[in-house]
Amino acid sequence: MEKIQADFISGKVFSNSQEAFALFEKSRFGEKHGEKILYTLCEAFYLIETGKLELFQKDKKMKEKEILRKFESLDKKFMTKYIVFKDLRKLGYIVKSALKFGAEFRVYERGVSIGEEHATWILFPVSENEKFSWHDFSAKNRVANSTNKKLLIAIVDEEGDVSYYEVHWERM
């Protein structure tokens, strides 16, 4: 498969190539928006790292270090989110944006068909150095409960290792 040629304009990554649509159908990278596939920053960087995507800005191919700097300037927590995204994709899960649900990611079980199945988890990635109050925890739990999903907290340590904690509601 040829590399996907994608454009970076106004903080968004998108492609209208046949390869982008083929990868979307096969592996669910990106979201269809009319005649284009729109990628989250994490999806785009993962595809760049794995050699499946080349990113262009104003018809000039961008270098990986330049892309990383731009993505981190757009999102201060990009690297924490990306480490979790990459880990879950390597484990075979499908990870999609959950911003409309008030969370970072929604995570689908391995092997499910998006559109036919719902995500199992709402995921919040955090750095081990990040402050996390009981109020924050409760708010995240309410988001998961209101969307009928399990809450998954991913904590990224200084070495880039990820620990996952699944939280369940208990009614007493």
C-alpha cells in the first residue's frame, strides 16, 4: 500500500486519497467527513510513526520532529494521550475521539465493527505527575455512567509505561 498523502491545515489533518479511505475501511483510522478522511492528531502521528502516512503543509512534506512540535503546541497533553493511544492500538483495540462525550477517547473491544457495536470504555489518559482530585474522578465517572460505558483511567509514568484502571459503579 502506498503511503497516505495528508494535509495539515489550521490544526487539522485530512486526506482525500484512496489509501486513506481503504485504511479507514480496514482499520478504522480517521473519520469520514464528506470526501475526506479527518484524523485526530494521535491517529495521524501513529500513522506517521508506522510509515503509513506522510504529512504536508503548503505542499511541503513535514518532518516527524516538526510534526511533533506542532502537535504538542496544539495540545499540551499530546504526548500523554499519544502514548496511551499507541499502546492500545498495538494491543488491537480501536481508539476513537470521545470529545463529544466529554472524554478524551472511546475504546472498542478487539474485533468489533464500529457502527454495529458501541464502545466499551470512555478513557481518560493522565500523566503520573498530574493532579487528580476526587472531584475530577467523580466527574469522569459520571461521564462514563451517563454514556453507558465503563470508565478507564490510563496513567502514563515517566518511562512511558501505561497502567490501566477500570472503574465500575456500585449501587448500594
